[in-house]
Amino acid sequence: MISELIHTSLARGLDGTSGYTVAGRTGGMPVSMSDVLCRLSGLPSAWNEAAMEEKLMCAFRHIECGGQSFSVLSRIAPSGMDYTGRANRISHHRVVDARVMGESDPAALLEDDSLWRQEWVGAARELSSDNLPARLARDDAPLHTWQRVFGDAGWAASVLELIRKSGIGVWLVVPARSKKLRLCAEMMSLMPQEQRWDFTFATRPIALGNEASVKICFVDERELDLKAHAAGCAWILRVGVDALAAQPTGELAQRARVGHVVSHTPHMNTSKNPLDGKDVAWNAPSTLPPPHERQFGVAGASSAIGVADERQHAHPPEARIDVRRVAIPSTSSGVWKWFVATFIVVGTLVWLAIRSGANT
């Protein structure tokens, strides 16, 4: 069973209050859970030139309620004007159960727009229990969005490793107009499906260390909250700098780049050499070297280096077979030698016979 709550601006909410209040709620939801979800319904202020989709926040969080932990998916977005003519927003929360967690992953559900309300119409009302359709966990590798945004998809593996080591969560700064939910979904696809529900995230800034805290926030470089913090904060990550200065290596980074882990053992094949009838052994060109054997540029180099390296990785040089040619005497050359020798001998004998007859 899925419990959900809608929080937006109404003249009269489900609890009798006005302004930002509960517009819809699954029947039987505990008051303590409703209160927690209402507190998670805020939307951070955006920079002046932010587009509508850039103001949207998608989040997956764990909340504590009544001594239990629950998994909550949230989509919070601007929603036109409210009943007073002021800018409104709508917050839609879904508390998922074990069935959903066993069939899908949080990013896949948040990317499905059909599951989330864009606006609220009518009076506040109680909602019936719902079952989310299964959204199979995907394998997005190779990570095309990471490759396009950061120049090397392997950075997703480096960020994932840092998150696993972090005890307080991190903010990852991403370039303007990046698809933050897509970056998150691709990075999560590097993990086994059952581990993705332990990986909390948000696509807008959330203060660390409170009940809404997540393991990673994907933060646009223009965010106002980002500018309010010192540039040297240890929990603010930038690709190519400090903790993310070293070029990504390892099997997980390799999978992010090419979609699979390349074996270290080269595949052998044989090709028939028509010159000498012997088998020639050679390495199949489809086998690529592992990332740690390749040469990279200095840390923090431009994305063009990463793109060029990826192109080289995707199109390895062709294998070349060096064949030694051995000259073998032709069997037909001996026939000509015997023919010439016989002609000379016969010609000499005829000449001697003619000369001898003339003398007699």
C-alpha cells in the first residue's frame, strides 16, 4: 500500500487551516507522519533567471515516525497562483512500501511524471490507498549524461565512493542547466538494485544534519544557498578539485564509461596465413585495456581531454599482424635451365658435325 500527501496553498485545508496546508491525504495516515511530511514540503528560493524545471525539487528521504523508519519520495514544484493571487507550489509525497522497493528504484519512480500531481483542483479531500505500478530498476551504463556534463562518465564512480565514505552527506556542484535527476539516476544504476533504497538524494539544496538530510544534493552552480557557504566547505564537492581531483580509475569507473567491465585476460584468436600454412596467434582488437593502464592528463584538465580519451577508448587501434615472407625457389625455373643447356649441347654437336663433313 502507498500512502500519499499533497501540500499546497488553499483557502481551507483538510485540517481546517488556510494558506499552505494539507490538500489531500491518504485515509488513516498517522498525524505524526502527516506533520513530518508537511515540514518536508518547502521549496528553496531560486535565482532570478531560473527556469521552471530548474526550480523543481525531486527528493528521496528516510523519515522517522513513531519509532519506525519510512522511505519517502517527494516532488515539489511551482504551481501557478493560489487563491490569493500569489505564487503557489505543490508538494506531493509518497511513502513507499516493501513491494515497491523490491520492484523498482527511487530515481526511476521520480522520473515518471504520470505518478506526480502538477496542480491541485477542487477542495481538500481524503485520498484512497494506492498501489504504484512497477518501474523496473534500470541499468543506464554507459552513463551518457555524466559523459556529456563532466567529460568523463567515470566521475560518477568517484562521487559514489565519496558518498559511501561520507558520514554527513555532500553537495555536488553541477554546471548550469544540467539534468540533475538524470545524473542521479545514472549514478544509482551503478549499484545493485537492493542498495538503491539506501541512497537518499535531492536535486535542490537541503541543509545537512536535520530530519530532511540526504546523502547527496545535486546543486546547480547558480544556487543561492551555494553562494551563501564558504567555497572551502569539505562537504561541497566539485569535479576535478580537491577530493575529486584524481582521474577516476577502477572497475566501477570503467563500467560507467563503457557499460561493462573489460576482462584483463585478452581474448585469443587464430587466423590462417596462406603463405606458409601455419596458424598466426593475435589479440582481438575488441579487447580494451583497463582504465588504470591508460594515460590521462593532469588532474582537473579540461573536459576535451576526457572526451578524446573516451573516443580512444571506444575505438582502439586495429591489430596488426606482421608476417615474414620467405622466398622459396620456384620449381618451374629448373625446367628452363635444362632446356637451355640441352639446346647449347645439341647446337654444338650439330656445328661440329657440319664442320667435320666440310673438311672431308
